[in-house]
Amino acid sequence: MASEGFWPPDSNLSITDYLDQINDTLLGNLQQYVDNRAVSYPAFTILIEIYVVLIICGALGNGLVCLVVIRKPQMRTPHNVFIINLAVSDLLLCLVTMPFTLVEILLKVWPLGLVMCKLVSALQATSIFVSTMSITAIALDRYHVIVYPTHELSKRLGVAAAITVVWVVSVLLALPLFLFRTVRHYHVGLPRLEAVTFCYEQWPVEHGRALYSIAAMIFQYVLPIVIVIVAHAMISRKLKGRMMNKLKAQASISTNKDIKTHPAAGGGSNNKIQKTNLLLASIALIFGISWLPIHILNVLADVNYPFDDDETFLIVFACCHMIGMSSACSNPLLYGWLNDNFRKEFTEVFRTLAITLSACCRRRASVPSKTNRRTNPVVIYTRAESISCADTTRVNNNFTDDTTITQSISNSCT
């Protein structure tokens, strides 16, 4: 009767086999800590490959935006400063957030100590907050320029103030992660596993993590997406109103002068408005799709953990995180390439790079191989009274083998 609470009632195994199963399970779990792998090897390799692609694409795209502004002072306009701020924050996402998040996903124990445990989490949150708030600031700036244009001085002051507010608020929102992140060491004492260290959040209040996830979702997703949608809708309405007023004015002038308006009049402006509306809608849609999954997962995991094992949660989290981080790759396209001035500078950079590479390839191809050089002296007749002796190496720089004619070998050259 003593064994009834221990023995599985539906098992046909002997107690020895059952204990062997338990032992194998424990050894398998322990092996994860010995190998320091939180994810199995197929998923381990796939996640690394996808993250590397995202990091490279995002770093190149945002680095190109920064390079364009460094090369051309004319690109350092007040409005482009918001795009540069977005590119810098996305570079942080690519170079800090993604690599260290991948480390946390793949490794079972934390190998970098207390300082990095705090800094990495705070930098991750700061870069994400700055990126999404920069998108919000760009939408508000576009709305302000179109609806309420101001003088250049006030624009510069407003841009500087807005960027300062973005960074200060982002740091404050990320500060709890720096304060409440800590590490804990456990002594194991096994030959291949002396101790393990975990980096985790220790909140001073009950359900602190869940409350923070909800607040982060509001400030990093809900408010920005609402502001972006409203600002873009008002921009679209304002541009449409301007186009209608322009068409009415043209029609009035044509009527007064008895001039017929061509049916296609205003078609160019209408196409431009449609293109702008499509761009604004794409920005809002991509922003919403990119960041929604990770916020839903964070809230669900903190309020009611729905996963049976940690590996499943880590893989799902990695997928949601990669979707969010893909915004760092799409932002250079939406805010850079689709901007006429940035696209022009991008094209110039690509053209300069292509010319440089082509020149390097031609220079390399024009260097003759040492094994193909001839050393026999030849005579080149430039005039009847002028004879020069040269090495074939010099001749081959001006003539091909088919056209080089050697008439004789002068005794004076020997």
C-alpha cells in the first residue's frame, strides 16, 4: 500500500524499468545544463540562421541611411533627423537587442554576469521604445508640417525637443528592467557542472511582471498605433482637401476665360495623393502586424502561462520576437527608399560603389602575370633614324602578340 502513491496505476513496467525511465529523464534534463542548450539542435541552428539574416539586413539598411546623412550635409534637415533617430534606434535593435535576445533564448544558463544581465535587458527595452516612439514622432511631424507649417527655427527647436523626449521617456520606461533584473547562482557540484547561474526578473510586488507587460504594451504599441493611424488619416484628408480646392480653382479660372479643362487635368496630383495614402497605410499596417504578436504573447505568458514546457515557449517567443524585429529591416524601405531624396542618395551611393568595384576589377585584370612575361629584347622602330631597345614587357603594354613585329636584334642591345 505504501507504493500506491508512487507507482503509476496504468503502468505495465516493472519498478526497475520505471526507475530507469526516471533516471534517463533526469540525466536528459541535466544534460541541457551541461551543454547549456535551452533549445534542441534543429531549432537551435534554424534560429541562429534567421537571426543572422535579420541582423545583417537591418544593419546594412539602417547603416546606409546613416551613411547618406553623413556624406551629404544637405540631408540633415529637421524632418530627416527623425528618420536618422529611427535608423540609430534600429541599429541598436540589430546590434544589441537581437544578438543578446538570441543568447537568452538559446542558452539554459546566463554566462555574462550581473552587470550585463541588467544592461542588456535595459538596452533591449530602450531601443524598442525609441524605435516605436520615433515612428510616432515621424507621423506627428508629417502631420504638423502639412497641417500647421512653421518657420525653420521653430522646426529645429521642436525636433530637438521631440527627440529628447523620446529618449528620456524610453529610458524611464526601460528603467524597471534594469532595477529588478538580477542573477542567482546555484551550486551543483558535479564533475562537468560545478554551478549554474540564471538571469531573471525579481519584482518587488505581486504580478509585477504582468503589470509591466501591460504598461509596455500600452506605451509601446497601443498609443503609438492609435497616434499613427489618426495622424495619417488626418494627413490624407488634408491632402485630399487641398487637391479638391486646387481643382475647383482651376475649373473656375478655365470657366472665366472660356478655356476647356483637359479631362486628365489633376490626374498627376490624384496619383500622387493615392501614392501617399498607400504609403501611410502601409506604414501603419506593417507597424501593427510587426509588434502585435510579441505583446500578446508577453501578456498571456505573464498572466496565465499557457505552455507545458519551456522549449515550446522559447520557440514561440523567438518567432514572435523575429516578427517584431523585422520592423528594423522594413523601416529603411518605408522611411528611406520610398523617400525621394533618400532614394536619390541611395542610388548615388550604389553607383559610386559599383564604379569603385569595377575599377578595382579592371586594375586587377590589367596586371600581367609574371609567368606570361617575355624577356627577349626586341627593336621598335619609331623613325628611320631613331631606334630604341626595350623589354617585351614594355612592348606588350602597347601591342598585342599579333601586331608586334620584331625586325631584327641590334648588336648594340646585347
